[in-house]
Amino acid sequence: MPSVRDLRDRIRSLKNTQQITKAMKQVAAAKIRRADALQKQTRPYADAIGAMLRDLLSGAASVDHPFMKPGRPGAPKGVIVTAADKGLCGAFNGNLVRAADFFQREHASVVWYPVGNKARNGVRRLSQPTVQAWSLSQAEKLETARAVAAKISEDFIAGKIGEIVLISPKLVSTMVQRPEVRTIVPISRKPHHIEAHAHVDHAVHHPTGPKGAVEFAPSPEAVLTRLLPKYLEFTLFSAMLETDAAFFSAQLVAMNNATENAGKLIDELTIVMNKARQTAITKEMLEIVGGAEALAG
């Protein structure tokens, strides 16, 4: 059995760890609120652009844009994987890398475009090549989204990749975050395909007309050609915001569990330490009594 001193040192170390995990839990809770507030600020913008894109797709007879056409046959799939820059969040990052690995096993040729340090490290261990990596924790996430969109658009238009796929976390609740795999380019004309959007100033809405009555100048095709690259940028920007919120949610749960587990270990070790202390005191008393009897005899 460990000595009382060893047990006391272990309890002190666990209490220090518990203070750290409790502080990280509080920080994660505060950052979740900020990430959620940022998502809510962008939601009306996304809804308005979504309605505009649906009107454009329904009104445009044909659009001569690469995003509306199938990619080069036989070209590898370009996969953007978003994960956190840091760990201490349970299985959050690991689940996203496993989703990427599963996707790779189902497709013969894949090219990675990781966003986030953990995504970069994870896909580098997989068999397919990585083109370029980006950090998720940069202050200007919109600029990062534009950089990613520019690079992967360039490769898609050049025929280096035949499809753009996004693997990112879906924040179901604070307790649940699931990897989501979706093809974002080529763009389907189906309304449910349009999930995130960006701003354009070429549409004139008529409040007095029926819902969805929109005029586009110079033409729906011209406006849609300008809007589609922004659609990709805002899709990635929205995914990065949700990755942040999902990461902090996962970290909150992980730190809460770590704090509770540290408390349980402290209680268990305290019981063991008290028993060891009682055993030591009993032993000392027996030695004293034995010595006294020896002197008396």
C-alpha cells in the first residue's frame, strides 16, 4: 500500500488538475455562447441569399458556370475536412478523421484540403495526398474561407479534381456532434442542395409583389455566375463557424467529465489515505503498548 505521504501528493496533484479542467470548462461555456451568437448573426444573411439562389436557379434557363457542370471524369475528389486546432475535446477530432478515412476507403482517389491543425495531422496519416492546409483559429475566418474556396475552385476548374466534398461537424446539441459529409460542387438545382450563401447587390425585390417575385439585372444567368463563387465561400465560412461551436461543446462535455472523474478519484484516494493513516496510528499505538509492557515486565 502507498504511504500516507504518497497518497497526499497524489490527491494534491488531482486537485490541481481538477482546478484546470474546471477553468477550461468555464472558458468553453463562454466561447460556446460567442460562437452561437456569431452563427445567429449570419443566419438572416444566409436565409436571404438562399432565397435569392433558389429564385435564380428556377428563373435561369441555363448557366455556363463550371460549378453547375460535372467535373472531369476520373479526376480525384477534392475533400475539405474541418476540425479543431486543439485537442482536449474527447473524440471530436478523431470522429472527423475517421469519417475522412471511411470516405477514402469508399473512393479510389481523393485529395485532401484540411482546415484546422487536427484535420491536417489526421489526414496526413491517411494514404491520399494533401494539397494545402489552413488553420481554423485565425481571427478572420471569412478570409480563410475565401482562401480555401479560391484554391479548391482553381483546382476544380482546372480539372485537377472532379468534385468538391465537405466533411465537417454537425452540431446536433451540446452533447452530440456528428460528422457530416456532403457534396457542395457541382451544384444541384434542387432547393435542398443550397445550404449556405453569400451577398450580392444585383437583385431588386418588389415588396408589393407575391413572395419570390424577383427581377435580376442584367439577367438571372449573369447574377448567378457572380453569386456561385460567393456561395462556396459562405458555405465554407458557415462550416467553420459550426466547427468552432461544435468543438467548444465537445470540450465543455470532456472537461465536465474530467472534473467529475477527478472528484471521484480524490474521494477514493482520500478514503485509502485515511485507512492508511489509521493503520499507521494503530501500529504506532501497538508498538507503544508493547514497549510499555516490556518495560513493566
